[in-house]
Amino acid sequence: MGDRITVALLTEDTYAPAFIEGVIKRLIELKVVNSEIYICKGKDTYRKIQLCTDKMRRIIKNIIDKCDKILIFQDADGRNREEVYEEVRSHLKELNSNVGKKIFIIIFDEEIEEWILHNVHKPSDVLKRTRSYEKYQLPNYLNEVSSERIQNLRSFKDFLCALQELT
């Protein structure tokens, strides 16, 4: 299709990068996004990160030239998404000019599990009660993600937009 595009995945959950990578692979198979997306798997490019800290900004500053795009994922946990977005953005300081170009902030209405079990409050709690779900199992739930079912979720739309900006 074109040149290879490198993407860093920064999340607040330890197991989310592997899960998100699986979603990207599925979207590539479905030809929804560029087939030349390559996930950077370095120490600072594929990891859990404490968001809204100076350390987050330092890590992003360190990797900004190592990857074509940096995707930052943050749970809103039911709070106002725009406020959470601005909170994350405020910690980027001098990197703010890269937001929407090289840095993409993706806010889940609740949490990443909304892509597995959407339209419920606290999907991880529902999964725990109904399926004995534990966070380390997140990548195992990849087959339950249906891009058709979650295409209207704001977090998924933002994710697709960030990935499609790559082409």
C-alpha cells in the first residue's frame, strides 16, 4: 500500500498494548486500515504508562522521533471525556502542537473493556461477575471485539481516525 508506518501504544493498563495490537491486526485483515502498520515494541513505545505525569511527557518526548504516531489510551471511568482529554493534553506541554498529527489521545468513556462489552456501566466489573474476568486476560478477549458492534463508540471512532490518519 505504501511506506511502513510505525506506531507506539501507551496505555494505563499493563495488558492493553497486546490487546490493542490484536485489534489493529484484525482491522488490517479486514482491510479497514493500512496493511503497513508496524507496532513499535521498545521499552518506551509499547507499555503501561502513568498518564498525566511529567514522566509521561518525558517518555513521549524521548520517542517522538522514533515512531510515526503515538497513540495514548486513557480511561475516563465515567467522567467527562473532554475533561479527561484536556487533562492528558495539559501534561504534554511543549508537545501539544503534535496532538492530532503525531500524538493521538484516545479516551474510553468507561474503560478499554467497553470494546468487549459495550453499552454497560463498568464493563470490567460485569465481566468479572459474569465470566471471572481478570485484567491479565484482556488479550484473550480479542475475539469478542467486533468493529461492527463498536463502530459508534467514541473511543473506537477516535482510534480508527488515528489509524486512518496514518495512510
